Amino acid sequence: MGLVIGILISATLDRQSAQRLAVERQLRAYQDDHLGKGIQALIEAWVAAVRNRPLIERVEQDGRVLEATLAGGVVMTLYAFDGQGEALAQFQGLNGQALTDAVGVLRELRRADLRRLAPTDPRTGRRLPLERQRGPLAISVNAASEPVLRAVLRYATQGGGDGYVEKVLAARTSGGQVSPTDHAQFMTEAKLTPEQQNTLSRLFVFEPILWRLEAMVKRDSPDPLQVQRAYYGGLAIINRQSRSSLETGSDGFQRYNAVLTWERIGE
């Protein structure tokens, strides 16, 4: 009898413990969701406000653009990275020349010799993406990887432009950013025709409007083991030239400031 009672008590305690853990998980999930939505609302307000000066001029070397202290001792640090370095692989809304350009660049990019040049993430060893599903057609010349640069060049020249990609990569390594003046010089030195130069100028931009945002949220505690961290991320359009929520570019992409995606990405 004592053994049976002991088993019943143990089973009851296990059930109560499981229920308590389930409640704690639900509470934590609610808190995380509430915090994530609060962070998103704050960032949406920030995105809507930062258009009086190019965001690229606000970004520190590590990508940091904002640090804010929230209620409950929560500190949020926001980072922004150029999100326009990949080729657009979603053609909805494109037509005419924009559609022709998008299809042509993607066709070149998907050739095996260029896919093999895809850079890898130093943390995971995985190949970084060369394509994206969101944003404008134009590609950031200062964020594009070598295979993306070569794909655009091949599409524009059908095989010419020797030395152009190497000059762009070298300029980014030594000076950090390729300016419009640099770019014009590189195209001239590569002996591109006026038509080829027009195509490259149409497909490359120097001030991106698509940004990859990452937010680190930290709740401090006197006990180092109790410090809590969470990470959120997403894509946002930040366009200092936008003046209307109805503004649309020639490629069919709306360019008003907005957070496009937002989700928790780790802790």
C-alpha cells in the first residue's frame, strides 16, 4: 500500500511540475511575443522618421544605428546592413525593360561557374544567398558579391568588360565604398560601350533602400546568469527620397518607408 501511495504522489507531483512548466512556457511565449511586437512598433516609428539623411551615413562600423532603453530595464541595440546585394528572383509587378533585366541577370547568375563563387558564412560555413525575394530590382554595387557583380556584367556586355569586377572589389576593399565617380571610371577603363554603361547604371545603385535590420534586446540582472538576451531581425525599406505612401518606381516596386518582415531569430 505504501508503495502504491508513493507512486501516486510521485505521479501527481510530476504532473503538477509538467503543468507548471507548460504555464511558464506559455507565459514566456506571451512575453516574447509582446516584447517582439513592441520592438517592431518602435522600429517602424524609427524607420518612418529617418529619411532626412542617408542611412548609410548613420551606420557605425559594426552596423549599429540605434540604442534605446525601454521599460523594465530592457536595452535594445539596432543594427542595419545593406540588404540589396543579391539579385531579385521574384518578378511580380515587373514588366517591360525591368522584367527583361531581371530575367537576364538571374539567368546569368544561375550558371554553374558563378554559383560556385558564392561566398560562405564564416560562422557556419554555409554558402550565402545570391538571390532575394523582396525589394527593388536594382542591386547595391557596394554589397553585391563577386558572382552577382559578374552576372550583371555578363548580362550587360555578353562577355566583355575585362577588369571591371576586379576594380569594384579592389575599391571596396581599400576605400570601403564605390562612388558614382569611381564606377564611371571603372566602366570607361573596361572599355564598355555607352549602351553597356547605361545597362550597368540602371542595374546598380550606390545608396540602397532595402536594409536588413537586426535588434539585440537585453534585460540586465545583477546575476550574470540571469541576463536575458533575444534577437529579432527583418527587412525594411528606408528611402530618404520617399514623400508619399503611394510612390512606386519604374520597376513596379513601392518605395515608401516600411518594415517588410520581422521575426525572432535567436536568443
